[in-house]
Amino acid sequence: MPTNIVLDAIHTRHGLKWGVPAMLLAIPYSLAAMFCAGVVEAGGSGWLNVLSLLFVWNALKFLFAGPVTLIGLLRVRSGEARAQRHAMSAGVHGSIEPGIELERLEEPALSSRRG
């Protein structure tokens, strides 16, 4: 659940810039998975395999989130630049081109926010 809260925050407009640095969170998860697998191989309890699988899953989520948010950030910034260019050209020429509207993105409400 905490990883899903972090990933939800990363996928907002203001959180997209943190997607690539969040990939670094895959490192501790991978180390924890290797530790649990090592303990099981050394004769530890078998239930640590489930915990190891959970750590691997969380590491993969963060590794996948980095490139996805980078692509999303590039799309949003190019859309913002395009909207700004159209707004500036409309201000210079005195008329707005038909069919061009500025898009307003709403951020999803996260369960961790209170208020």
C-alpha cells in the first residue's frame, strides 16, 4: 500500500518530475528481496519467499514507473509549450484560432491527503 500511495503521487502533474529519481527506490527493495531469499536458502522459514516476492514486485513497479512518468512529463510539457505558443500567437494577431483550447488537468485526490 505505501508504494501505491507514492506511485499515485508520482503520476500527478507536479509529481511527474520525481518519477526517474523514484526509480532509485527499486534498489532497497531489490536488496531486501535478495536478503530474504538468502535467509531462505540458508535454512530460514519458507514464508520469507512470499516477502521476497513482494519486494521484487515493488522494485519492478518503481523501475517501470520511471520511464512511464518521463514519457508523461515530456507529453505534458510539450502540450503546455504548444498551448503557450498558440496563446502568444493569438495575442499578437488578435484572434484565437478555432479549435484550440488550453487544457486544464485536475490532480486526483490521494487517500493520504487530509482536508
